[in-house]
Amino acid sequence: MTKQHKIGLVKVLGTTTVVLAFINESWTLVEKVLSLFNIVPNYLTCTNETNMAT
């Protein structure tokens, strides 16, 4: 293996790590947003039911 090949491998590995970390972060962000969207309709239906009950 030449030095250039090693540098290329390091770059590829580094890029892959960054991309995977970014995907992981954005996935947790997506989950947070989805959970927010789940909480809001549940909250609205709860308030509507209590309003109708009174």
C-alpha cells in the first residue's frame, strides 16, 4: 500500500463516520419531531373530550 492509498482510506473512513453520526443525530431529531406530532393530537383530543364532558 502506498501512502496515497492510506490517506484515501483514512478520508473515506472519516467521511463515513461523520455521515453515520449525522444520520444518527438527524434520526433522533426525526423521532423527537414525530413524538411531538403524536403528543399534540393526543393533547387536543383529551382537551376536546374534557370540554364535551363538562
